[in-house]
Amino acid sequence: MQAASNNNSPAAASNNAVPPPGIKNIATGAAQHWLGIQCNMIRGVSRGLLFRLSADAKTAWPEATWPLPVTAADDLTNKVLLAAERDKTHVENCAGDGEADSLIRLYQPLVMAGETGDRFVVVLEMAGRDRAERRTVAKLLRWGSAWLQFALNSSAPAGDQNLDGVFRMALACLEQQGFRATATTLVSQLVEHYGCQRVSLGLRKGKHMEVQALSHSARFKQEANLIQAIGTAMDEAVDQDRTILYHAAGEQPGLAITQSHAQLAQLAHAGSVCTVPMSEGEDLIGALTLELGEHQALDEAQIGAIEQLLAMLGPVLSLRHRDGRSLPVKAWHSLQA
């Protein structure tokens, strides 16, 4: 398939390069940071653009570009709008004459969750990919939409410690091969980043959570009482479908039932215990429990960052656990090799 000609662009396309009045342009902020990570995560990307669509989906403009500076994107507007209308991944060849299939352009629509339902389209120009690798790229971008939503909704500026921490930990996990390495990296990263006593990851098995990874212990299955207490705390949060933060001293925030968290805090001599449920789509598939020392507790911004991290990694962990390999491994390595 040949690249679209500039002659097909609308006459007013050049006006779409600037956000309409009243729309904040944050191309040098969090959106730029997000796009740069996506482009650096995949081998062979030469250009990346993040388009935001108007509320009526009739116009689009670049919200972020990679690398900076980037050439004009007026010729892409029509196809961005078409990809958004179809709400499906679109791929085209964009090689010059005599360079067939050496370069492709992938369009991936993204719809943010929530009441606003902001719509975006990511455009990547990159070295040619086979069909399986194209699907992997599209899946990575869809998973990355949780990062994007967090970045755009965050009141903190780009470079904020919580936002940067989410990106760094997620990338460290995505670099691993298989479920076990990914889960171990996740709990280890969280311990280091937040100074936790211990972090545990569990996945749903039947009606209950089963602990799959535990920081600071390679032989955790031998610690039966501890594992049972952690699993019960995970059940308590997942059954209520809410994040639970328990303080060993003082009143408990919110109206959550925290009996199992209190028992775990006592057993582990923890100052506070926080459990964040993990989902894949509409399904609750697991939970993450963080134990902190005396006089330690996570604040609201930190908990929000962890929730967004799990929103990104939940589908990855679920897929790797089911398949026993990463993304799959062959396709993932081919994207980075």
C-alpha cells in the first residue's frame, strides 16, 4: 500500500497543527514524555506523533511529537481521523519509490476512560514489521494508554517523581522475560522506590488470591502463616473492589473493612499495609500488597501512581502468566533487537 499523497489533505489541514482556542497544548509536558518512552521502547521507530481529536472527532492536531523537532504532520490528518472513526489499528507502507516495505506507518486509536472520553491517535513510522509484530506494537500502545491518561490528568508537571517512577518501574518490568521475572521485578522495584518492608503480588485463583511473588524471599511458599495472611488481605481488598490503606496506629481512612489488614500488620510488625486491586478490563485478576515500617504510610499521590502502574501492567502480567512467555517472547525481542 502506498503512502497517502499530500494532495488528499484537506485545505484547512495546516490549521489542525495548532490546538483550537481553549485547548491546552502540553506537547512539551507529560504527553511528550509519554510519547518519547513509547518510541524508545520499540526498535526502529523513526518518528512518532500523538494526535488529540476534537470533541466532535472532525479535527485533530499534534499534542506531542518525537523526536523534537519533527517535520509537519499536515498530510497525516485525514488518515488520523479515519483511524479514529474506524476505531481500529491501521498500517500502511510509507517507503519511497524503490523502497517497498522498508518503512511502515502505524495508526493506533486510544480512548481515555472516564466521563470525558478524550480521544487520541498515536502514529509511529518505523522499520517494517510482520503481522504478529504489528499486533504486538498495537497492544503495547493500547496498554500504554493507562500511562497517558495518568500523565494528562496529573496536576504535577512533567518530571514529577511519582509519574517518572511509574514509567521507570513499568519499563523495568516490560524488559523481563516471562511472568516470574516480571512479577519479581515489580515487587522489587516497589520496595526500592517506596521504602517498603515487603511487597507481594497475588493473582486470582478461583474465589481467592494466591500469592505469586514476594520481595525479600525466594522461598516464600515455606512461610505459610505469612502467605495466608497476605492472601486474606488481598481477598479483603478485591472483595470490596477498592484500595485499602490500613494504619496500625490511629483512625482508619474511609469506610473499608480492614480486619484482615490489621491482622497482617500485627503479624508482620508493619506500621501500615496497603492493598491495591489489579484488573484486566472489567475483571479483577489480582492484587498488590505493600507493607511499610513504623510511622510509614503511602500518601494519596503515591497510591494513585501505584494504581496507574497496575492499570498498565495488569494485562501484561495476566498475559505472561497465561502464556508462560512474554508478549510473546519472540515478538517482544524482535521489537527490541
